[in-house]
Amino acid sequence: AFGDDSVLVTEKLASLYGIRAGQRIVLFGQDDAGNAKGGGVELTVDGIVENYVGNVVYVGRSAWRRVEEGDPSFSTVLADVRGGTSAQKRLADELHDMDGVATVAFSSETIETYRHMLSVVNMVVVVLIVSAGALAFIVLYNLTNINITERAREIATLKVLGFTPREVNAYIFREIVLLAMLGALVGLGLGVVLEGFVVVTAEVDQVMFGRTIHWDSFVIAFVLTMVFTAVVMLVMRPKLAHIDMVESLKSNE
């Protein structure tokens, strides 16, 4: 509810200054040049509101009168325009012909402008995902390769004892799959912390990115890790098959 004494602060502004509901903030009046004037007035924040572009404090009429003399003067009209771009253009032309109208701005144009500005962030995300995928594949490949190389005698012994190729593959790759699953689950937990750090670091003061990680992102990340694991196992199958039982068992022992 928004009453005459209400004071609401947008989420990004609240995070920048550590403001919480129930705290008191000091608001100053403005002169014609936009500079603060007076000694400021303390007001109690009633709540934090969701907002992603710009930092705003919403105050009721009574709260306004404590900061500025007289009643607030409203110079902006919000309208819901339907009919697409053509309807917006017709309305903009009509409004510009009216006396007293200085500027006409559409939310869709503002959204598109910020999307264009933030498109570079999408490219950074793509680079991070591709790099993370390549790193996962390389690490899994190297670990599996080392595992097979260091256990060549053990694998040769299994073959001598009559284990079929399928059983040998299952014996080795079962460990790889379990370790990959455990690593993926731990990585998802650590990823939540890292995502929070990256988002806050990449933000500018006038823009707030979404903080919510959707469940499909967790699922996709886990599935991609397991896909890389499966690819590594397919690549390593010939290496297991070509382990020579005689050569591997040759030893002074």
C-alpha cells in the first residue's frame, strides 16, 4: 500500500547504501539546477521496491511536503499505448504538436536501448560458457587418461582374469561418472556464490541485473558436464581396448 506518508526506495539504491525497511534516510530538496538544498529531512523507509533501471525514491504527498515547500508539481503523464510501433509514432507526432509537451519517450524504446547496451554482457556470458565447457572436457580427459595409464597393470590383470571389454569399461568408467557427478553437484553450489560475485561486479550504479538463477540453468549445467563426461569415455574406450596384457604385466616382480 502506498499512502501520503509512504517512502519507498528502489532495490538497487537500497543495496548501494545498505538501506532496509524501517531505517531512516535523509532527503534533500533540489534547486532549479538539480543541486541539493537545505539541511535535509529524515524520513522512515516503509519498503524496498523492485526496479532494474535507475535509482528512485517514491514519497507520498505528506512526506513530500516535509522535504519541499508546497504541493508536488507533476510534469509527466504515463499512458498505455497499444497498436505497436505505428500507433506509438502517430501518438508521438500528435503530442509533439501540442503546446507544453517537451519530450515523448516509450518504455519499449528505453528497454531496447538498454538491451543493446548490455548485449556485450551476453557475449561475455557466451565466452565464459564455452571456456568452462572446454576446461571441463580437458580436465576430464587428462584425469581419465592418467587414471588409465597409472592403472595399466590392474586393467591388464582384469583382462587376464577373464573380464570382458564391457566389464573392464564399466569398472573404470563407473568411477569417472561418480566423480563427475559429485564434482558437478559441488560446482553448482560454488557456482551460486561465484554468480553473485560476478553479477554485482559487472553492474553499474544505474542498472541492476537479475539475481535469480532459474532451475533450468542448474539442469543444463549438470547435463552439459555429464555430456562431456560421456564424450571423454567414448574417446578413452580405444585406449582401454588396446592395453596389451603381456606387456603391461611384464615386471621384475
